[in-house]
Amino acid sequence: MTEPIAKHFLEVNKIDSYYSQIQALNGIELYIDQGEIVTLIGSNGAGKSTTLKSISGQVRPKKGSIIFDGRDITKFPAHQTAGLGIAQVPEGRRIFPRLTVRENLQIGAFSVKDKSVIAHRLERVFTYFPRLKERLNQKGGTMSGGEQQMLAIGRALMMKPKLLMLDEPSMGLAPIIVEQIFDIIKEMNKEGMTILLVEQNAFQALQIADRGYVIQTGQIVLEGKGDELMKNEQVREAYLA
Amino acid sequence: MLAQIIQNLPQVLIDGLTLGVVYAVVAIGYTMVYGILELINFAHGDVFMTGAFIGATVLFLMLGMGFLAAMPALIVFLIVIVVAGIATGLLGVGIERVAYRPLRRKNAPKLIALITSIGISFVLEDAVRFIAELKTGNYIVTAPSMFNHKFTLDIHHIMPFFDNATFQSSFLLVLAVTIVMLVSLDLFVNKTKWGMAMRAVAQDRDTASLMTINVNRVISVTFFIGSALGGATGVLFMIQYGTIDPYIGFILGIKAFTAAVLGGIGNIRGAMFGGIMLGLLEMFAAANLSLITHGAMGAEYKDVFAFIILILVLIFKPEGLFGKAVVEKV
């Protein structure tokens, strides 16, 4: 019997990625199984966002491969990767400021033709974020930071992704809002969503994660279960102090 | 003096509106591309000019085959404008593919794309001139006269402080066609899915690609629409003013670009408004400058007048009249 190409839902195999001439990732290796929350923690500039962008196709790795759901997506442009069901909530939320909240959500389902499917997904997003329903006709750029984050996550959910990648969802938000966002992330995961969570806020990320990776200057330096990493001396000193 | 200015007004409005809607549609081509790529596509004025020449070619072909006599003029006109629109739309898509996309892929500075667009502009002018001279022996082409029925707007009779105004039937055609183009474009951009994708790409290209939007395809669609509208307007110009040459796109392009800036570059409705306003101002100046300055400045100073208005607007409202004013919270 031949071995299957991929053992895991998402496999990142020793990728090197560059930003113009500068090497940002150096042999990053990680995997995610279906239904997991996996977190990638590390300090500013360690390569967390570049890892996500390499997966989503915004940055093309020079070496290594990325396998998703048994398919080699290493060279896929971003819109094709997204079409396969990988949604990314980008760092800084990046909602479309001059589209209304409704349009921001609709555009998440850009590849869906059936209007009833879109309506159904909208309702589902409202169960997570009822606040968005009250703001449907407001321009995205006029909302508060927390609301924008909810909108960015809602927009990604409109794709009905198989894998949801969140880049620093806690950035710039008040602690109480961060709490809410993390609760929702947990809830989505309970309902079966596979999640890759990138965070500087290591404590909160590790609390909800099944497994975690610690990234430093473009390399994975530690990996383990969430609670194990939380107890790890090195991690405590560097990220949880 | 004021009485005279008022007397002229109906004619100024008709002439200004004719020119203004032409500026408006061409301005849209500049503003759409700028909105998405932050590129001032200086070749756009020449796409407009190419549209006029393609229209003239189709018209002459149909004349040669006897269609012009056999068919109602309106049908002939529609065929000409549709053919010219599609051809220039494809020309625009081709220009983007060949000249701008490779630069984008290499992350070239925006200045390089700007210089490239000036280069494309020369290429189009000379290519059209070459072909026109080869085929007709002269690069100045006079189109067969159409829609030249003259009307007089007998307004003096009702309001004695106005003079009567005259116009050709082509004026009505230009007005009707541009209004249809402006309204359909506005509906397309604001009400359809692809229009929404276009706005999303203009606001944040990287994030749009995360929404399964093929950004390059949206850019192609943008170039197609902008260029097709520009080319179709070239046909209108040919029918309205009769004579065309390969250089009509240059100054008209600059003015349409000015109109786009006046309305707030990147803003489609702003470009429409800016174009109409510029056309009206220009014709107002052409009719009245000599009167106002007691003969010191003639109608040939109309452009100066229009650009002074532009400079004044930009001093007090640098983002243009309809510039983006959404406050974005962080």
C-alpha cells in the first residue's frame, strides 16, 4: 500500500519565504488536523503573519510545500486558495472601509451564486455577531475597532471556510472585547471549525488552543499541546511574563 | 454686460453640456483606473481618439457597402458605436496586459507605469496616424455628416432676456447616449456583484484577493469598461464635431483628467460632475471672455479660465469636490 500524500488536513513542509530580498521564513514546518485550534505564537517580526500569508497565497514560498486537504497549494494565487476553503482574517482587520457592513459580508461569499445560500450564511453570522445586524447599512470604516474585528470574522465566515486563519484578532482591542472574540473563536471551533490562530497575546491563545507552535526569527523553535506550552519555562519567560 | 451674458446663456448651456458630457465619460475612464491602480493612465485620451477613428472606419465601410443609404441613420450609428466600443474595450484590456501588468508583477514604482502610459499614448497616436495616412493620404479625417438637422430653440419668444439657441440633432444623440452610459455605469458599479468587487479591489486589493476575487480579472474588466466608454465617446465626438485627427485625444484627455481631479480622483460620480462642470465653464468662458475683459482676452483663453477654476477648487478643497471624506477609525 502506498502512503497517502498527506496525513494531515493542512501540512506546511519546510517552507522558506521572502519579503522582497529578505528571508522571513526559514524552514517552517507545521500541521493542523481537522477540528483543531492550533496557535502560532511569537514576538513581533518573528514570521507569524508571513506564515499565514504563505498559506493563503499572498506570499509565495521559494522552497518547501503546502498541502491542504490532499492538494498541493504551494503555488496557488490567493483567490484560488480562498476558493478551496481557506479563509484568512488579516492582521489589522482590513475591512473595506467604504463598503457597507452588508456589502462587506456579501463580498465574503463572492464565489457563491445562490442568493438563498448567502442569506442563510448571513443569518448564521448574525447568531455569532448580532451587533452587525443593527449596522448593516453603515460604512465599514465608521465602526469601532471591536465591531470591525467582528465584521472581519463574519466576512470570513461568509465563505463557509474549511480552515479559518486569524491574524492577531486581539490587536488594539479592549480586554473585554478580546474576551468576547476569543469566546466566539472557541464556540466556532466547538461547532467543528478548524482554526489557525496567530497571536502575540500568547496566554489567551494557548488557553483555547489544542496545540501551539512558537516561532522565532522565521523558525519553529517549540511545539506542543496548549497546556504544555503554557507551563514551559522558556515560553513563560519570553511570552507570558 | 450682464444682460449680454444672460442673453448668451441658453447657447452656452447647450454647447457646454455637449462638451461636458464628453469630458464626463472620458473622465470616468481615468478615475476608474486611478481608483483601482493609483495609475494615471495617460493613454486613455488616445483610446478615446482611437475609438473615433475606428468609428469613422466602420462608418466609411458601411458607406462603401451602401448600408448608409439603406438603413436608418440611428441603426447605422448604433452599429458604429457598439463596434468601436467593443474594439477600444479590448484595446484597453490589451494595453493593460502588455504594458501595465508586467510592471505590477515586478512591483515597479508607480512612476514607471505613468511613463509607460505616456509611451502608449505616443504609440497609439502614431499608429493611428500611420494607418490613416496609408489609407486616405491624410491623417485628418472628416466623417460623413450625420444627424446634422438644425434646430432653433425659440426661447426668446417666452423669455425675452434670452437669445435663441441653435443646435444640431447630434446634440440630442450625444446627450442621450452619454446619459445612458453614465446611468448604466453607476448602476453597474453600485448595484452589481462585479461592481462591488471593483470597489473592493479599489479599496484594498490584497484583502479582495482573500475573498476569492481574481484581482487581475477585475482590473481587466475595469480597463474594458473604461476604454469602451472612452472609445464610444470618441464616436460621439466624431459625429458631433465632424473632423478628427490623431491628436484630439491629447488635450481632451488632459481636460477629462482635470475633470476627474475636480470631482475627486477615484470617485465616479465626481468625475461625471467634474466633466459637466468643466464643459460648462469652458463654453461660458469662450462665449463671454472677450465681453468681460473688453476684448483683452478672446475665446482662445477659455482653457486658462477653466484651469484657473480647477486651481482655485484644489487650493480650497485639495481632495476635489467629491473627494473621499469617510472617517476611518483605527
